[in-house]
Amino acid sequence: MQPIVAFYDSKSYDEIFFKKAAGNKLLFDFHPFELTAKTAESARGAFAVCAFVHDILDRICLEKLKKAGIQLLALRCAGFNYLDLEAAKELQITVVRVPTYSPNAIAEHTCALLLSLNRKIHRAYNRIREHNFSLDGLMGFNIAGKTIGIVGCGKIGKKAAQIFRGFEAHVLAYDPLPDLHWAAHYGVQLTNLANLFKNSDIISLHLPLMKETEHLIRSETLAQMKAGVVLLNTSRGKLIHTVHLIEALRSGQVGAVALDVYEEEDAFFYHDRSQEILQDEQLAYLLTFPNVLVTAHQAFLTQEALTEIAATTVENILASHERRPLQKDTILVPPSNLN
């Protein structure tokens, strides 16, 4: 009998890629709403649940999933900051995720944001559609010769650094566990955060969200940067203190910013709010700045990334159901018989 998977926060592209990856081996119950304590009962009868980055997997939700008979929680994302990991361990709910899917997708989107922000492609596109062919206000700068600071050199940060080296930029990089061989091979200069902030024309964030990294970009660190610095964030919204960022934009300390993530994005990103008044004053204010570019957490959205996300998640669900070993690098909470 095919195991049933309760699938939350489902989008049309999810259904396409997951059905293709599973073939006829799984039955999906696709839900467009998020998984929370209020919606957890809808998983009853399923073998596993498939959740996304914004689903609220707190203790109450996990307890309800346990009572509903759920044996596996499969996160189709890398981040798990909304998961009560200790509760999952106590309840002996097996949890897996997709730690890496396509570093190229995120790194390439980071580059696309910089190019569009710098050369004002998004503004030019809107002008041309209104038959305004003026070039006033569209001047950018060459990336070649600029100093780009990469904060966080995991797989994504490394790919971003390599792309920017291809633009003939000088790349500074910081990571708590520096890879000396990689840096030497690609001509990347490893340094500390203070030096990176001081000397970078452009700073790109590629860090996980942890206690140590939350609000890394705040008034104190912004003051250490070059006046007019360009900031890029395709990692986690809470790496940046939004109020302090707005103050730095208004003063000119930050010259421009491109965000694929936002500190309070949960209520907005992945949803159509075009017929509503935006109930977030800081986000609404940010969107009025001509030197701010925002995309709605879409950096992962490539065919290759979605294929890998679906393949990894489906394989873990099938392995769990068939009592085969799970993919080791995906396990957050192992099966109870392995604890």
C-alpha cells in the first residue's frame, strides 16, 4: 500500500516536481495552508508530513502530529529555525531536511540581484513599457575592480565568491571555519569580519540563522562599513536589523540593498497580497526606496533545485517507510531505534 504524505504550504510547482519524483510510490495530500498546531490534525492518516521553511513546528504542533500517528517529518528546505528540535527528539519523531539542493541557484540569484540593482534593470524595464526611453537616473558602476565581501563560505557562499571572481572583482571572505585550499585556488582573500566590513564595496550574506548571527547587520556593524556600501542578502531575513537598515539607507551609509529574504517575511512571502493593504510598515517603507530591490524568497526556484529537493525528500520518505537507512547528511532527528 502506498504511504500517504500530508504536504503543507503547497504550490503548483511543488505538485509537479514531487509527483514526478515519486511516480506511483507515494500518495500526496496537498494542502495550500501552512502546518501549525491549528492545522496539524489534518495530517491524521498520513505516514509522513512534508513541511516548508515557514511552517510553525513548535511543541504543540509536534505533539499533535505524534498523536495523529505521524512517523516522519520531512522538511523540504535547509532551514529549520521554526522547528522545536528538542521537542522532536523527546517525542521521538524522525526529522529530515534537504541541507543542500543547488548552491548555484542561490549564488546565481545573488548575482542577478546585484546586476539588476546596480544597473537598475528593473527600473529600466518599467520605463520602457511606458515608452520612456530616457537614461536619466539609470547609471551604475563596473563590478570589475570592486571589492566584494562574502560573509559565510559554505557551499553557497563559495559559489557566489567564484562567480564574482569571474567579474574580475577582488573578493574578501569570512568564515568561522576558513577553507584555505579553496581560497588559494580561486584567489579569494580570507579575512576577519571587521576588515571585510571596512574594505568591501559590496557585502553579500551567506550565513545560517543562529543566536550568534541574528542581527549581525545592525547599527554598530553598519557604521564599520564604507559609506555607500551595497548589501545583498539571500540567506535569512533576521541576519539584518530592518529598522537599523532603514536608518542607514536614509543617511546614505548604505547606498543600495537587494533582499531575497526579509526579517518578518512569514506573513507575506509566498502569498498574493496584491489586493490588500500591506500590514508591515517597515516593509512598505523599504519598498518606497529607489535603491532597494526585493524578491520574495525565490532564489531557490530553479528546475534543478526543485528536482533535487523533491528527489531527496521522496527518497527519505520511501526509505523510512521501507525501514531502509536515511540519507545521513539529511537527518536532524534519527529514527528512535538509532538514538
